[in-house]
Amino acid sequence: MHGKNMKELENCYFKYTTLNQNVIHSLLSEQLWHAEADSLNDPFEFNFAFKEGIKAENADDLARILKENRYFVKEEEVEAEKEFYLKLFVKGDLDKVRTEIENAKNVMKTAIRSTIDKVNFLVCSLSKKYDNSMMWCHYADGLKGICIAYDIDLLYESDLSFKDVKYSESAREIDFEKAYKSIILGEVSTKEEDEFDLFSILLSKHDKWKDEHEVRSICVGDEDEIIIKGSSYQLSNNTIKAIIYGSKIRKTELEILQNLSQKLNFSLYKATPKHGTFSVETAEG
């Protein structure tokens, strides 16, 4: 069916893609694919750094860090470690205490990274823009593909929560103590400001990607679930509001889209290069 009204695209997120068998299946079954984080196209995904340095001016600060982090050892080793540090405090050797804490933190940083790497993150990336010429080129085969419009409200009704990707020149810094307490010690904070947001690492990308205006749904697969490259999540009925097809789409694929739009009751629009500019314009298909 032809586009009803361009305004229906205002409350949507968008997926640029080619029209292949997997995409056709996801349209017919009204599902949204979430890929394994390792399969994403940015090699710097999951890139983060720890906030460095001990914020400790005196012995009391150092003692607090040790106590709050259970001396950076297993429960059965805490008493022995307390005794070790007590002797250093009695001697007044605070430099040695700082060195030992830094060494312990480095060991725990490796453990934190290793634990995070084992989490089975599944990611669905959408965009806030449907007229991005670069994305039409890179993800939709140079206007031979399509851009699927998903109704934002119905995405949330499907229990999928999309969050903005944050763009920066540097890797995201995470608070070591929060990460250590959450991931290694397994503590659950009762205060929101003390919570460690593991998903935030997957919501951080370099500034060079900012023109994609990306939003992401991040899920975690069950440990015992067999997942091949990703998993599909069921959408609410009529979540697919429209499909924009590129002006270079193959005739046979356009016919498939037209049949799907009648069957699933979504609108069709056409994206075309705008003469005299490097932009893409969209009109009723």
C-alpha cells in the first residue's frame, strides 16, 4: 500500500538493510533480530577503561577502600589480608599500602574484563533517522535495499527497551569500585547512584559514528541457551509501520515488498538521491 502520511514516520526507529530471506522471514513473523555483540561491525565495541587512581589522602581513606572492597580477595582470605595490611598501617608505610591496592586492583580489572567478555550480550541497532545517505549506502546496498520503520511505542510494548548510544572521542570510563562490587562480589546496590550499569559499555561508541543516531536494545541470552549468531524477539502486532525502499531496488524485490505491505498492512515509501546535493529525499512509494 502507498504511504498514508509521512507524519507516521515521526514516532519510529529505523533499520537499514538489504531485502533477503532472513529479513522477509522477520517481517512475516513480526520479529526483531538481536545479534551477538561479537558480530557487530565496529571492532571497538565493548571498549572501556577504568577510572584510575586511588582517591585516598590519608590512612583512613585507604582503610575505607580496603574494607569496602573486602580487601580484594576471596571471603576465606579476608582475615589474613587484613593482618597483612594492619602491619603496614602500624609501620606507617602508606606508600606500600597504595602499591598493594593498585596491584590488587589490576588483578581484579583483568577478572572484571574476563567476566564481562563471557556475558552473552545480544544487540539490536536501529537509527533515529531514515534519510541518512551514508547509511543508505553502507547498510542498504547503495539504495538497492530498504529501511524498516518500527513504531517506538509498540517496540516498548514488546518489552524491548531502546537507549541512545553515547558518542565520545575517548573510551567510556567505568568506576572500578562499582564494577568490582557488582561483578566480582555480586553486591546489589540499594542506591541508584551506586549501581553499576553494565549495559552502558555497549552504549558507547567513538564520535566518528555519531551521524548514525543509533539506539540499541540490549538483551542477555541465557547461559544454557544455544544461540547461533543471535536471537529473534517477538514484536507486538503492527509494530512495523512502514518500509522505505531505495530507488535502485530490483523489480522482483519491490514486488515482494508490495505483497508484504498488503498482507501486513504497512505503508511504502521511496528514497531517492536528491539532485544537486548529497542527501536523500523520501516520498510516498
